[in-house]
Amino acid sequence: MGWRAHAHTGSSTPVVDPADVDSHLDEPLIRLLIVEDEPIVQQLLLEVLRGEADELLIAGGLAEARVHARAGFTVALVDKNLPDGSGLALISELRAMQPDGIVVMMTAYASLDTAIEALRAGAHDYIQKPFRSMQDLVLKVRRAREQVELVRRQATLSRRIGENEARFRGLFEASADAVVVHDAATGIIHEANPAACALYGLARDALIGRDVTTLHGSVGPGAQRVDRHADGTALPVEVSRAPFAWQNASLIVEIVHDRRDQLRAEAERVALTEQLHRAVRMESLGRMAGGIAHDFNNTLAVISGSAQLLARELPSTVSAQCFEDLATIDAAAHSAATLIKQLLTFARREPARSDLLDLNAVISGLDRLLRGALGSGHALVVAPAAGPCLLMADRGQLEQVLTNLVINARDALGGPGQITIATATDGALVELTVTDTGCGIPPEIMPRIFEPFFTTKASQGTGLGLATVFGVVEGLGGTITVTSQPGATTFRVGFAAAAPVPVPDTVSTEPFEPFASAVSRRQVLVAEDDVLVRNLVCRMLDRGGFQSHPAVDGAAALALARELPRLDLLLTDVSMPHVSGGELARALHEDRPDLPVIFMSAAPPPGQPIRSPDRFLAKPFSESELLGLVRGMTRARP
């Protein structure tokens, strides 16, 4: 035994040697209580029973026995006759104080009546004095001790089993995964946790007793499976199975993990990856568009402007074919400029002005153009809202959206059919719908219709029409959705509605006329690094009655401005080497704070906003656009 207690007659406190304390602290302490008033018998029992307990406690009477018993005991040897009371009464008290302890009565008057008396008092056995065999005494005490130890271990085991069962029941109930326990042979469900009830949409009573195979669906790779919800919905799950035995039954526990969130997350990851790839493609397209647009639009400006000037300067005696050829050159230049504008719009590098527009008025203004683009055999129906549909947008970009949607619908018709343009507004949203009666969009193509350069018209399509629409709509903070079936495809575009706030127009809308001789010639400083564009602009200004002063770049323009006593307008390219158009304007405003400025650009740098869109000319531009804007900016100057 680990604890060795040495009791002394007449002492109520056992003597314990600290050196004897070992690692069995968690084992039940075996305590033997001896209640005997004869010192000689006490000493005899101490010597004989010393190795049978962790502690030996000696009490000479009732009071001392009660003190020891309050600390607990394993076996108690109680003499029947004690000096301060009956041993039988003490036995009853001890059994009440320690229900799992064993009490053995000692008596010198052994008889059947005495035995019955002892058993009624609560004793488990009795020993006759004087002791006939000390070995029998030791064996009787040892059996009593072992019986108590067995009962106590069973109680401890039962308690631990209960604790483990409660612990595992808690884990079972709280598991986020579904747990189903069923019979290995019959498949009948014995138990199911709340997560299983939630997963399969069935109450616990409806699950227990059910054949587990009624929940199972198709088996996938590895541990994956597609189970069925009570409403028939497919449940993609991952299953772990393990057999175990319980109460002579062979059972199987299935831990079923719901994979729907995992699959949704995977789908979102794929979508985000595709968005990233699309953003990379857009950025590549933007770099490409920005790289070629500046030089390309400068060239187109020279081609278009030169054709316009030549048409004005040719004598009327020249053949009509010459004028027609010049008009064709001008139209081709503008067609190429439109393609570049689509690239810049899609790449979001096209400067946009924000004007208050009525969508109905924009559609009305394009009516003749749209009907001409459709040709014969295609009916165009316009169904505008009863009231104005006001929004803030760039008119040119809005016209692109409408034109591209109608042309896309025309191509979808193939043969004769109808295209319907409708508008609607609820005060918060302005909606444009374009519907065609064509063949519809195949489901496998639908996800790609807004991709740049994707087209089903291999020989004639650029793949930029719908991509441009998407870029413009998204850039304006709008939304676009598509529904399609054979005979009815609808593109639905939504924009935030605008309040009817009047917007002042500072650009002259007067038609081109020779500049009045009564008006003094306005002095215009032209800063443009492209020599062909610079010469063309100066020719247009001089023809319009202005005095142009050309400068090859921003630095030259600053030097030239210092020599000019009068300066009425700065007309500058946005992007120039060394000194940009913005830097040039800020430098001139230090000495001439009221100097009007008009910016020109073939492709403004990305991220550089046009703070005054009504003072901006996008290349290529016509002579009338240039002179109209210049007149509007200089008219009020003295």
C-alpha cells in the first residue's frame, strides 16, 4: 500500500509518514476503523491488520468512532459492547455515514440471535472473540475490503461511462457535420444528430427507423456522394464511414459533410479567376489601344481635316466625282476614328463628358441613321416612355450603345424581322430595352457575348460591338442583362435616373460662316507636337478669321506666349513631351489667369480626367467643331 498510517491507542489522529506518499493519489484510500475498548485487543488487531489498509484508525468508544467515521472508512470492526454505548447502535450510524463501507461486528457472545441482531443493525458479518484464527480474521477483513473496492471501482467506472457518454453526446449533438448511425446489416437508422435533420430536411423521429439507403444518391469519386433532401434537392456530400459494436449490435456511423458551401466557394473562385483574366485582357487591350490611338487619331485628323479643307477650296468647276471622292475619304477617316473610339471606350481610356440627356431624345435623333443601317426587310418599332427619361451620360457613348445594340439585333435577324426599342423610367431608374425576333443566342455562347474580339461573324465582325456596350454601361455605373430564346432576345440596360437640372451650354452651336470683318482677329496659341495636325489646325483657324500662333511643344508655347502682347485662347494637345498641356495651361494662368483653354487629344493618358468636357476636342474633329468651340470660348473677350 502506498500510505502507511500508524495508530496509537487513545489517539484520534493517525500518524502518517510523508515519505510514504507515492503516485497513487488518485486511487481510493483504504481506511480500516477499529472500535474496541480493550487495549490488548487493540494492539493485537493493529499488529495483525497493519498491512491490510492505507490507514488504521483506533477508537475506544462511540464518540471517538464518530470522529474517525466522518473522514470516511472502507471497513469497520466494531465491538458489540462499548463503555459509552451499544455497538449495534454505532453500526447503524456508521452505515448511514458511509453507505458503501462494510461493518463487521465483534462479540464474545456469539449466537444466532446475535447474528440476526447484527445483520438488522446493518453489519455485513461478525467475528467471535476471542479470535480462533488470526488468519481467518485477516481473510475476512481482506474480503470485506476487496468487496468495497470492487463496489467503488464499479461506481467510478459507471460515473466515467456516464461522463464519457455525456461528452460524446454533446459532441454528437453539436457537430456541424451530419452524423447518422445505422445497422450494418439492415441499414435501419438508430440515431441522427440535429445537423443530419437539417441536412436532409427531416425531423429526428422521421430519420430514426428509416432505411439509410433512402437518403443516398449517386456515388462520386472517393468519398463523395450526391444524397437527396426531403424535397428532392440534390445534396453533394463527402462521407466518412466506420463500423463499431454496441450492445451486441453491429453498427456503422456515417459522418456526412455538406459540400454545397465548398462548391459555391469554388464556383466563386473560378468566377473571380475569370474576372481577373478578363481584367488582364482589358488592361492589355487598354495598353494596346492607348499605344496606337494617339498616333492613329492624329493621322485620321489630318486625313479628315485635309479632305474637308480641300472640298471647301476646290472650285465649283471640278467634277462631282472629285467631291464625292473627298467625302468618301472623310467618311472612311471618321469610320476608322469610330473603331478607335470603341477600343478606347472598352478599355475605359476614352474621355467622356457628362451631360443631362433625355434618352428618348437621343433615340429620336438617331432614328433616321438606325433605319438606314437596318435596310429593307427589317421593321424598327420605337416605344418611348410617356415622359422624359433623364440621365447623366456622354451623348456619343450613349449613341454607341444604342447603335451597337440595334446592329447586333439586325445581324441576329438574318432575314426579315422586327427590332423594338423601348424606354421606361420609375423616377429612380431609366431603362432601355432592345428586342429582336431573331434566332436567339445559344446557351454555350451566352457567357462570351461581351468578350472583346469574340464574334460569330467570322468574315465581317470585329467583336467590339457588344464589348463596347458593356464597357460604356459599366463605366456609367449602369447594368445590362440579356434574356434569349428563339424568336425573342432582349438586351435590358439600366441607368440611374437624373433630376431635370438645367445645364448651361458654353459651346457655340452656330453654323459655320466666314468670320465677320467687324470683329477683330482673335489671337490663338496652338501647342501641338504633331506637325501635320498643327499645320491643319492653324489653317482651319486662319480660314475662320483667327490669328494662329503655332508652337511645336509646351516649352516653345511658353516662350512664344511671352512675346505675344495679346492672347485670346490657348489650344493645346494634352500629351506633349517635356511639358504637358495641363502644365502649360497652369504656367500661362500665372500671368494670364483669365485665359481660356481648349484641350485636344487623340487619346488622353489613362486616369487623367477632363475637368471641363465642354472645353475638349477629341481628335479627329471637323472644321465646324473646332471653329464653333473656339468662337464660343472667345466671344465674350473684349
